[in-house]
Amino acid sequence: MRKVPFADFQPLHNKIEEEIAQQFQEVYRSNWFINGKKVDEFEEAFAKYCNSKYCIGCGNGLEAIELILKGFDIGKNDEVIVCAHTFIASALAISKAGATPVLVDAKLDYYLMDVDKIEEKITDKTKAIVAVQLYGQACDMDKINTIAKKYNLKVIEDAAQSHGSLYNGAKVGSLADAAAFSFYPGKNLGALGDAGCVVTNDEHLAKKVREYANYGAIEKYHHNVKGMNSRLDEMQAAFLNVKLKYLDETNQFRRQVAEQYLQNINNKEIILPQVAPTNEHVWHIFAVRTQERELLQNYLAENGINTVIHYPIPIHQQLAYQEMSQESYPNAEEIANTVLSLPMYYGMNQEDIEYVINTINQYSSEKEKAKILHK
Ligand SMILES: *Cc1c(COP(=O)(O)O)cnc(C)c1O
């Protein structure tokens, strides 16, 4: 039987292995592993890629969001608005900064924050909105920025899933006061370990983020605030310098896979993802929805196709956020109960793409139920 993994690093990694090996050797022989030339080079290149002035490397995506909040002096007794349907890190970063996440429901069309429900959640304590650019496309940023202006709030992009994505022709990372990126290996731009960065046009924020990420010091051993250690190291920066050169090509490949899925999956039981007219999607995740998700996932697994659920439990139903357990976000709950991510990666071969399409088109929940009954 054909086996289709959910994701596979090999097609890209095979292609760039020599370049990566050379970078490894350069850093290895440089005797310099923290805050050196490779980090400078990456920060400059990625700021430019995002059409932003400043990029500050840090340890991971979660800390990138936390650092932005700290940089804006958002913490204790403050509230920050975020979507109920997201990866937990979007909310955890707010909690880690000492502030309280306040949830807003998602919408079923693009699986993104329902911007019409933001204003009803704004109080005297609200300081910021985290716009999660989930699955590979941006939220309605015009609306979010307009609301933020009216109430004097900061807007922070959680851009961990949208490297290279466009909104009205502008790059994700340049659409708000600041953006947080993750370079977790599985992201569209991934390191070979943990890494992240903050991107912004705000000079003051850039300075504060750098200070906070460096034990609260700008000048060595002069600590102005109780900061933390969150760094992008030389080795990961060197690898990212290589991979950044391939980001547009790998995103283009993902778009081509998504286009085939969108054109050819025609099973009435499957709801396909949609792209907002303002957006160029980078398909970090290709998420379909179906009422009998478990049947579909098992059926695909029996046919050798690996899928993943992003994400099965909305924030307010996580044990970590028990204090929100009485809250209700019907669309976020609906998405969590019905969503399923199909295989999507650079270098996926054409037969595998067609096999996924044909296998899904032959799926019938009735037939699967009948099979279970007759077992
Ligand atoms: C991956 C991810 C993060 C966290 O990034 P890490 O580098 O894993 O800490 C935050 N938000 C979203 C939406 C993510 O997908």
C-alpha cells in the first residue's frame, strides 16, 4: 500500500544538505556560537523579507509573543484579546507575560478570529489584540487595526504559521505594531531545532525586546529590567540563512498542492478551506472539515494517508485554562470537532497528491459505518 506521510523534511533537506553542512562547518570552526555574524545576517535578511525595519532573533515563537508584550509593558492587570481557535502558545504567551487572555470566537469561513466580536470584549484593561495568522493566511487586519486605533490598543501578529503570506499585497510581519515568528522545524520556514524572532518597525520596541531577551541588559552586566534569556543561536541562524533563500519556492510548491486539492476534491461530505480575497495563502496547514471526522481520519489511515488535527481542543476547554471552562465559543468548538489537516509539504510527489485526492473522493461515512457494523 502507498504511504503518504503528513509532512516530510527530506525533499528540501536532501536538496540543501551541502549548503547546511557548509554552514555547520563555518560556525563550528568560527568558535563563536551566540550573538555573532550569522544572527546579524539572518536578522537583516528576514527584516528585509518582511518589509520591516527590525528583526530580533529569540528562542522560539512563544517567547517572541511574550517579548513583544513585555516590550510594550503589557502584563499584570492587563487583558489581551486572542482567538479561541489557535495553538495554545498564542494564549500561553499572554499568560506568561502576566496578562490575561480574553477570547474571541473564530469564523467558519477562514478559521480565523471573528473581528465583529472583538469590540464586545474590550474593557478598560484591554491593551492589545493578538491576531493569529492561522494555517497560512492573515486575519482581517484592516478591521483589527481600525478597532485598535479607536481604543488605543497594540496589535501583535502571531505569524508562526504564515511566513511569506500576503495581505492586500503586504507581507505578514508588516501588518501591525509587531509580529512574532516561530522557526520550529515544521513551520514554513523552520530551523533544525527551536528558534523564533520578533519583527517590527517600532525602534523603541525593538530596543526593549532586545533588552528583555538579553537578561534585561543592553550594555553587558547592566541590567535595567528583570529580563530573560531567549536567543537565536549562531548555528540555527546559519541554517535559517540557507532555508530563507528557499522559502518562496517552497511556499509556491505548497500553493500548487493546495490548488490541486481545491480543484479536485469533490466529495460532498468534505468542506474545503477558503482563502480570503485579500490574501495570498502559504498553506502551512491544509485543513478540511467534516462532520464524522474520526471516520474520515481512520479511513485515510487505513489507506496509508497520515493526517493530523490542528487543533482538537479550543483554548477555553483546555485544562490549563480551567477558569474559562464556562465560556462558550461555538465556532471554535465546531472547528475543533470537525477539522482535519491533509498531507502538505514541499516536494510531495504528484502520485501521492493524486492518491490523496482520489482516496478522499471515494470516502463515504455511510460505507465506513457499515464496515464497522459488519466487523
Ligand atoms: C508554533 C506556533 C507558536 C509557537 O511557536 P514555538 O516556536 O513552537 O514556541 C505560536 N503560535 C502559533 C500559531 C504556532 O503555530
